[in-house]
Amino acid sequence: MADHDRDRAAAVAAAVAAAEAEAKNAEELRRAVQMQLLAAQRPPAGLLVRIWRALTMALAALAIVGVYLATTPYHQTTPAIITRYLHIYIEPFLETRPIYADVTAYAGSRSRSQRAALTAHTDRTLSARAPYNVTFDSRAFLVNGKRQMLVAGSIHYPRSTPTMWPEIFRRTKAAGINVVDTYVFWNLNEPQEGVYDFATGYGNLPLFIRLAQEAGLYVNLRIGPYVCAEWNYGGLPVWLLDKPGIEFRTWNQPFMDAMETFIVKVLQVVEPFLPRNGGPIIMLQIENEYGFVEGAYGSDGDKYIHWAADLAAKHDVGVPWFMCKQDRIVSIITTCNGFYCDNWIAEHRVSHPAHPHMFTELWSGWFQNFGSAKPRRPAEDLAFSLARWAARGGTYAAHYMWHGGTNFARWSGPYITTSYDYDAPMREYGFANTPKYEHLSNLHWILHEFADVMLGMEPVLAYAGGHQEVHVYGDPQSPQPRTVVAFLSNYDEWREAVVEYQGVRYTLPRWSVTIITRDAAAHDPTQLAWVVLYRTSSAPPATQSVLASPESSPLRLALSGYPSQWHSESPGIWNETRAIVAQSPLEQIRTTRDTTDYLWYVRKGLRFGNSTAQSGTTVVSAIQSLIGSGSIHDPSTTVVFEHVEDVMYLWLDDVYIGAFEKPKQDLEQSDVTSIRNLNVDLAPFLLAQQNGTGEINSGVDHTLTVLTCTAGLVNFGSHAEHERKGILGSVTAGGVPITQGEWTHQIGTLGEALRVHEYTDPDRPFWSLQDTIPAWRSAVPKATPLTWYRILIPMRDVYALLEPIRRRNTPGDILAFALYTGTMGRGAVWANGHHLGRYWSAVSPSTGSGCATNTCPYTGPFWGTKCLTHCGQPSQVFLHLPAEWVLGTCVPPWSRTMHSQQHILARGFQWIVSTGLGSKPHNGLVDDGTDAWAWDWDKSGAGGTMREHLEIVVFEERGGDPTGLHLVAMSG
């Protein structure tokens, strides 16, 4: 934040504090503000009066802007600031109906104390740690007999790290969220059958739940155990495929037995967090979105879903169970998922009259694929969907996602980016996504303020005409202020509308909801008048610190200045004793058990005949049309693959031919990732072996080497047990079928087998000292496939990079890092042994309906690709590197409290000073004479392990430029 902006913000804060001190209480403050907005309550004026006012106010506006420009340096003036001046001083006089400025909405209910009062029941329940009960009726869920307005946010524990959770929860609570919902990820927490891990890193579900409770948040635990979630295999563990005759998610005993075993285990793990033990879990989910796929299973699907409902009833632990997208089961609560669900409520009242209405997934944005642009959902449309839901009777709604986070390691679904930002109200790194975060927060607090009146009755439809509706909760004639709330909806996406309610005319913007209440009149606080609290169409301006984005943060550290080690792997079999020989290409998932992205295929003894190709043919021209079903000009020099999934690299006699892929660019199509009928003309490579003779020797045996790579396993749809990867169809070489014959396979890469990505002593050789393994090298190559890179960055330089953040010292800020990989091709990254995930510089289409404009209209129904950004650019070039993976956790083994990131940073600087490593900034960083390293940091709670280096390991599949890698620090 610039100094002048900080000064202005401080001045505003001081003025507000002074006004609050003068007011005897929050009610007097609210009425004082309303008196300044007297014009907002007078009746509509005539046309001539309106014209006269408009002219007068236009002159006044010019005068105000002139004074501002005359008294403010030019470089400090911005259109946003000028607009704010006009909004504050002019808008109240131009309005002839209740105004909708933020000050009206929260003059009385926006203070910290009043927000605390709105969530007091939740806070008392969770802090007491005493048993309580959870029930439900047709209107809502009841906690200890009190109906609750539940506004939830989806935050998945493995998509962030434990030191991030406390601050994410704090910000979530501040935004009016009172429930955290998370899936339980079966393949993460039971990686092998009967081997459970609920305690390691981001898989620590009990810690996640405990921290949520400490933050004053209920928990909705969505066990599934199928979860979809753009997660690898939809959360199903690959070891299920080892069970003979198994079919997933249908009337199949092997699957149902495994499913029940895991659910029972989860219930045992979370027993301390159930209401009967004073814990925060108030509801549980079984299965997930089965209505989308049930038809594919016929009668067995019907039997299975009823069995799942009976299973939930069997394991009654004192909280309600529900299913989402499964309206046919009447014995269990059913819910809705989508961009909008208000139209679902009417039929749900009929089909499930005793159940409350649950919106389990209000999609706040959309996921992104490698090879596609970034989806974006406007804040106004998201607020419109939530307000319409509340207006028509919904009392539980969950933002999916509230914080999307990151698909670390290999956990992303097929072709899903490592970033799971989702355009959620909280960004991938934990920062607020403005204006979405603020706009929704305001709406949440309104819902909480009027929860008692809304939950005490069904909404009354007071007006319906055209595309407009008015839904009312409470008595419009009540003599008490703020005891009635009305939702004025205009779902016409093309035209605004004028609606009269209770004698007041309201202009409703298109595709919007206006929320009003009766409160003390500004001109006479003893009288009540209708005032506007909120408009979904009026989102605040977007504001974001430059430090809160990897694209804009100036805190960058180029890695090219540090010593690097590298080694390029040879293609093919690297360990004969581990090789697998078969008489046809093996399917990849069942061979690797999904323990790696990679499977080698080697086929020897191939011969290619005479070719009509000329010796001048280039490699580039030979692979121009490698993907597709083009005609084969000379079968004798061509290799043909009928079907390959997902990515393939090809060598002929250890000579690299190329990479073959078909990125998923259309999110609406499910089959565009396949490589089908791939024809590769090898003539240029064969001719290159003949020393310019111009002929191909058909009597020479050749070796074909293939490396196939998965890009994540299917996460949605029916019959996931049929998922297959690798070489799947027939293969022809030189016009001869070679599918049948001796194929040699190797699982994974040599570097993975040697575990070179694990954090190690920086002084040890990069590769193990074995006769067959060459030592690491220090000259960094470019454009070299199958290359491992290792870079060591001294921690003194990392902390020097963070010095501006340390000086800023903003309490509650989240610290994060990102690694820029835009100069690389495709591969994976590790930092201090932690797998950051896949990178892939696949470029999105530069054109398309979602790319047609730089602005995204909020009006009209939204779909996943309606609005796109970063068109024509790589889908993702920054990988999230959590601060704790760089700085360490600093958590003593005897401590049960997770230290804050501020403590980690402080501890790091203190460690730098104590070791003397910070005395001389390195790598071009300038010592500005402020004695930065001598800062007196709090030494309390010392513990944990501090590293002397940050180790970055990169595996590049196809050949990129590692000199372009750089580390970015962020804070916000």
C-alpha cells in the first residue's frame, strides 16, 4: 500500500473511531448516519424537480472534483478515489428511493461486537466442549433446539497446509461463514488397504477439525467416500482394482464391503469431534451426486443407493446424514448442487416435506484444465444465486469452493491444473478475492441478522409478475425495527424493472436481488421506513495489494544465479531385474498401481522398408501431423498407435522423436484427451542413420521406446473401474502389426526410484554412488528431455527476499511463495522434499465465446466457460509453495498449538541472526543500512527445525529452460 493511501486509510479509520466514541451506542450511531441521508426517505419527486436536482448536483460534483484535484498531487489521483467522493457526497441527494450505500446496510450490525452477538449461539456451543444435539425440521437444522442459519464454505484439508488453516478459518469466520465443509479423501487417508494415515501433513483431518472448532466453526463432514472434487480418481483408492469382480458405486459386494469399512474407520477417527463429545461436526454425507450417474447402473444402481441410505441409518452417531443430487431417496436428507438451486426448492418441499432445503454446492467459479483459460464468475451473479436461494426458503448454503487451494503432488483429476483456485472468494494462497469476498461477506451477515425471523416461517410471496418477485419474512407492519426483511428479485437478464412494495417504488437492476427492511426513519428516528440493505448488483470495487498475487508481487528471486545440479535419464529400461515382460502392451494403471505418472514400453527387433522420402525431409515436417487420422503415405516407415492415454514420448534407437498430446481444451467434452490413430513417419530419422545414402536399410533391427504419462485419473462419471491409461490399442510399425510380441516395461523413472526429490543433506551427491549411475553435473542444459534439476538457495537469501514483508509486519497476514515455471515444458517440482504438483505450459485457445470481451457480464445464467481470462496464455505458470515447506513449521513436538506463520517468520529471522548467516546479503540483494538482521524478534516458543537451504528439485519431461525459474514471495 502506498504511503498516501495508508495515510488516507488511517485518517478515515480515525474519523470513524471518533464518531463511534461520540455515539452512546451502535443504535445512536446508525441513526446519526441515517439523519445525514434524509433525502433517501422522501417520496418520489416530479420530473422537473429531478432535472433541477440533477443539474445542481452535476455542478456540485464538478466543484468537488475540482477541489480534490487542486489539493491533491496529480500522481495520487485515481478514478476510483474520485468515484468514491461522488458516491459519498452526491448519491444520497440523487436517490428518490431508499439508497443502497454500504453505510446504510451496516451502520448498526457491522461492528465486531454485533457480529459476535449474531454468532453467539455457535460460539457458546463450540467453546463449551459439552455434549449437544443436532436435529432438523422442514425449515432448518437445530442445534440444541435452536434453528440455525447455516452459511458454509468448502475448504478441503489436503488443498492447503496445517499452518495455513488457522488464518484461513479466521478469515472465513470474519466473512459470516459458520460452517466449514470438507470431503474425506479415501485414497489419501487409506493409501493401501488397511493402512490408514490421518496424521501426516495436509492429511491430518483431526487437526483440521479441531482448528475449525477453535475458530468457532461447525463442520460438515462429507465422507462419500466417492467425492468427485476434481480429485484423482474421485477419491477412490486404486487398490480397489485388486479385488476380483469389483465394480465401483453399484450393487457389488466387494465395493460395498470396502466402502463400509472405510466409513466405519472415519467415524472412529472423528468420534471426539461429534456433538455427543462436544465437537463441531453437525452433519455427515454419504455417497455423492449419484443422481448424475444412477441411470448407467440400472436396477443395481437403485439397490446400491438404497443400501447406502440404510448404511447411514445403521451408523447413527447423533447427527443427520444427507445425500446430494439424489432426490429419490426419501429416508435421508437430499440436497442440490449447481450454479443456481432456487428453482429446486418448490419440488423439494413436495418430495421431502419434513426436510430443510440444503444447497451443498453453490459453485463459486469453476475448475481449470491444462490447455484451457481461467474461468471467472462475477461476484454479483454469485450473490444473486445465494440471495435467490434465501428468498425462496433455503436455510443452508455452501460455497463450493470458499477456499479452493492447491492440488499438491499427483492429486489432481484428469488434466486438472495444479492450482484449484476455482475463482473462489479466497484465493489459492489464502488471500481475499476482491470484490467477491467482501460482497458475499456483507450478504452473509444480513442473513445472520435476520435469521430468527427467516427461520421462524416460510417465505411469503407478496408479489409476482413478469420476471419479478417479492418474498417477505416477518410482519411488514411490525412496530419493531429490523424485524421484517424482503427480497425484491428481478431475474430478467436484459431489462431493469420498477416494483412497488408497501407504497415505495424500487428500480431493480436486471438479474439482481434487492434486500430491504423497516428501520428508524432518517428524518424521524421515532418512525419506521423501508431502507435498502443490499443489492446483489452493487459489488464494491476490486482492491488487491500487489503483494497478494504472484503475477504482481515485486519480491522475486531468480534461481539462475545459484549452483545447479542436473542429470538426464536415458530412455527405456533402467533396471533389468525390475523390468516386466509381457506379450502385449500392459495397461498402465493396473501395472503401476498409480504410484507414478510414468510407464516405459520397449519393443525390439522392428524393421522398416525402403522409403520414398527424400534425405532432405526434416524432423519438423515429419511430425507436423502426428496427431489425428491422416493418411499414411508410406506404411513401411510409419509407426501407428490406435489409442494412447494421456501423454506419450517416443524414441527410435534412443533418438528422441517427440512428444504427443491432446490437451483438454473444451471442458464440455469428455473424450478430447485421447490420442487416437497417431501416425508417426519415421523416414527422416531412418534416413539420418544411413550416412546420406538416401535409402533405408530394411535389414536393420530397430528399437521403439515409448514413455506414457498420466495426467490424473477420471474423477466423474460411471464405471470408473474401466479407466485405462498407457498404450491401449493396436500398434503397427513398418506396416507390420506389433501389438502381439515381446514388450518390456519399466515402472517409473530412475530418478524416482533413487528418490532424488527427497530433501537431503545439501553436501551429498545428487545421484547415489553406483557404477551404473553417472555423477551429477553442474552446467545446466536447456531443451533436454527427461532431465532432473536440483537447485539450492541459501535461506539467508530467502529471508532477505522477505525483508519488506517483515518490515510491513501486518498482523494476521498470510505468507506464501510461488515458483514460476513458465519457461519449462511439462513435469513436476519438489521443494524440500514436498511435492508441489505437476506443471504443464499448455497454452489455452486465444479465441472463444468466453474470451470475446475483457469484461464479464454478471447478467444471465452462468456456466463454467461463460467468462474466461488469460486466453491465449499458458494455463498455469506459478506453482504454490506453502511457507511452512520453505521455513519449517517451528512446532515443538510437545506443543499442541499450531504456531502462526508470523511466528515462523519471526523465528526464521532470529535464527538467521543467531547463526550469523544474515550478516551479508547475497545474490544482488542490497543492504540498505537498516540493520535488518538485528531486529529483536520474540524468542518465545522456540522449537522445530530451521534449514540452511531451500532445495528445489525439478523433473522436466520434454526439455525446458530452467534458467527462467524464479521464486516469488507474497503476503496478504
